[in-house]
Amino acid sequence: MAETLKVVVTGAAGQIAYSLLFSVAKGDVFGKDQNCCKSCPLFLLDIVATDDPMVAFKDADAAFMVGAMPRREGMERKDLLKANVKIFKAQGQAMDQVSKKNVKVIVVGNPANTNACILSKYAPSIPKANFTCMTRLDQNRAQAQIAAKLGVGNDQVSNVIIWGNHSSTQFPDVAHASVTIQGKTVPVPEAVKDDSYLKNEFIKTVQQRGAAVIKARKLSSAMSAAKAACDHMRDWFCGTGDKWVSMGVISDGSYGIREGLMYSYPVRIQDKTWSIVQGLTINEFAREKMDATAAELSEELDAAMAECEA
Ligand code: NAD
């Protein structure tokens, strides 16, 4: 049995956590031989249920930040940012004081990218690389669209990229993706043979998928979001091998994106350390989409920072 991990799940009473906790407890994330101590109720192991961040984040090894203020009818974007800045500021300050310095954090609660920036800002003693946000759900959706189009299993499609914000400006990009069909691996654009679909319907479907789920269920995605959060954390702990995965990470200026934005990039992970996949060719179409989602994130971050200083 490996050393016990302390895993924090915020928003543990919500619908995403309902599926997430089960997967963590079952060993889908950290391994079947990994004991976990969770800050929320489930059926096994050490459990701490608390609403005190100083207790919840104490000695945390991993944190799923699912709890956030949801957008309500009539609420302006700035009101949402204001409410979330308060939540993530308090949680960041607690983490700074009591979590392990190598704690690995995924922010799921929206606006996920900017919430992750705020969390990191208020936990300066923890490396910025330890704060990430989830765009894996978008990646999984993009992969599923391509797999369905080509009539193959989702796992036959690899290296689909989500660039930017987890919002409707995100850029799902298959220019560097490949698919294995009947044992032969080929570039996705070559297999799909429909540039117009890839530039229009495909991108729009992935960007609007969250809204479509809300329309159908009257609730946002829960099980698929929980699965994606588990995929993200499992790859962070266990590595990605040859594949790339997308996650929101702090920008170091790669691909001309403003430094300090929590921007979704393709990454490789080895020894629990992610690195942005470098050297990809970016054409004019991609450049425009990548810049548009960066502009939205810049605006969000500036508004959130102004709120922090207010
Ligand atoms: P939910 O409303 O069912 O659950 C959220 C829970 O968080 C609630 O139980 C609420 O009481 C709790 N909460 C609120 N403020 C809190 C705080 N300060 N500390 C701790 N807990 C707090 O929502 P859900 O469907 O589970 O979704 C959670 C979040 O995930 C939402 O912000 C949603 O928009 C977001 N989301 C993100 C993605 C993604 O891909 N990044 C996908 C789906 C949903």
C-alpha cells in the first residue's frame, strides 16, 4: 500500500462531486493500492467533512476545486467574478498556510481558468505550476466528436488540443491530432477529409456542448465532468506517456500568449511535472482563434485582479 494521500474535494455536496468521490475512492485516479484521506463523506477510509478551509487543506496532496458560485439569472459576469474572487482568495490563503508545498490543484468551478489564477495569487508559497484548471472535458468531447465522425473508439483518437479558456471561445484544434483506423495511424484532417466541417461545425459543437447539456438536462454536465477531472489528475500523477493532454496551466508566454494567464495548452507529463508541447506550427486560422480566447481570458483576469485590489 502506497503512502496515504490527502485529497480535498470542495463543493462535495454538489452534482459533480457525487460522481467524482466514487471514482477517487475506487482507485481510478491515484491507483488501486493508494489510500486516500478525503475531506468529504464516502464509504471508506479516513474522511473529514468540514467547512473550515484550514482543516480541509491541511497537508493536502491533491485538491479538486469544484465548489464555486454558479451564475444565476440576471447576474452580470463581473458579479460572478466578484463572488468567486472571494471564495478562491480565502481558499488560496488557507492552502498557502497549511497545504503541502507540492499539492496538485485542479480547478473545476467556473470561471475555472481565472479562479485558478486567483487561487495561485493567494498561495504564493506554492509553485504556480501546481495550479491548473480543467479543459479535459472539452478535450474528451472533441475526441468523441472525431471518433464518432470516423466510426472508431474514442481511444483511437489522440493529441486533440484545447487552446485557451474553458468557455465558448475555446479553440478545439485537430491540426496535430491523429487517429488509428484499422491499425493504421493517420493525421485527423487527412482521415476526416472535410476541412469545412473541422473549421466550423466541429469547433462550434465542442464550444457549445456545455450549453447543449444544460438545455437538455436543465443542469450542467456532472458525470462527464467528474470523469474528466479524474482523467486530468490521474495523468498528472501517473504521466501521459507519448500522448498529449490539454490542461489550463500558467502561461510562460509560449505561443505568444500573455504570461500569467491560466491558458489551456497541450502538455506532456512526466514525474508529476507538466511541460507545454513546444514547436507546433500555428497557421493563420489557429492564430486568430488562439488570440481571441486569450483576449477573453485577459479581460477576465484584469477584472478579477481589479476586484482583488478593491
Ligand atoms: P453544484 O451546484 O451541484 O455543486 C457546487 C457545490 O459547491 C454546491 O454544493 C455548493 O454548495 C458548493 N459551494 C459553493 N460555494 C462554495 C465554497 N465557497 N466552498 C465550498 N463549496 C462551495 O455544481 P456542479 O454541477 O457540481 O458544478 C460545480 C462547478 O463546476 C460549477 O462552477 C460549474 O460551472 C463547474 N463546471 C466546470 C466544468 C469544466 O469543464 N471546467 C464542467 C462542468 C461544470
